[in-house]
Amino acid sequence: MPQLVAATRTPISPQAMWPAMAARFEAGANQAPTTGQLMILMAQWMLETGAGASMVQWNVGNIKHVPGDALDWCDYTTTEYDAQGVKHTLVQSFKAWPSLEAGLDAWLHIFLLGRYSNAWPYVLDGDPDGFAQALRDRGYYTATETSYDANMRAHLRELEAMSLPALDGDA
């Protein structure tokens, strides 16, 4: 039976997330990701989790819990913006997963087949702006588009500077 669990940080570095995300991408999408595709997802994950340092209960994308979703959840303080762009700090419920693999699979599923599947073609095309816009169109985030895009771009630059290993999808 689903239950409220402690909001325990589950940090992971971008360097460690890179191969884990590539493996789950390939398993879920039945194709190896390219560097450009994975970088879009990694940048969004970094934006949502403080580059992995603030990830909680393996919730890769800070996916909110909804009563009846049959998953454990945890509560913690977060920031949201209202329609006028005013910042609010509040406690919200977020889904909790037992492992990184489970969290990655669930997160990727929302892009492959779930509520945010409208964003998946932009991942495949390597289009971070289209990806961010598609997420906004379905209400994934409440920040301004300009802010979200700028943060995605900043994380893409960070990833480029890391010289991460090449992927099988690049061949």
C-alpha cells in the first residue's frame, strides 16, 4: 500500500547519471540515444534536481504525487510561480521511487507515452527549445519560459564542458 516516506536526498553526479540515463533510454525507447538527445534530457534533469545534488527519493524530474497514483510519496518545500510570475514557496507531495532505475524508467515513460509525450519528438530531434516549450504547453513547470530555457541552455553548456563519453547512438 502506498505511503508517505521520508524526503531523503538521493544525490548522483551528472557523470554517474550519464551512463545510467543512456541505459534506461535505450531500454525504454528501444534505441540507443545520441549525445544530443541525452544532453537535452540531462539538462532538464539537472535543472529540476540541482544537477543531481538535490534529487529526492530517486525522483528524476520532480514529478508530483497525485492521490491514487499507487506510489509512495514524500513531502518537501518547493518553489512555484503563479500566472503573474510571482514566486511562491510551499510544501508539495512528490513521487518516491525505490531506485534510480525505477525513477528513470518512470520519468522517461512520461515523455515516451505519458502526459508529456508531446515533448519526445523534440528530444529525438535534438531541439532543447522545442522540448522546453512542449513541457510548458502541458504544464510541466511554472517558471517563465525565458527562465526555463536559459537554465536548460546553461546546463547544456555545463554538460558540453564535461567531455562525457560518446554514446552508441552516435555511431
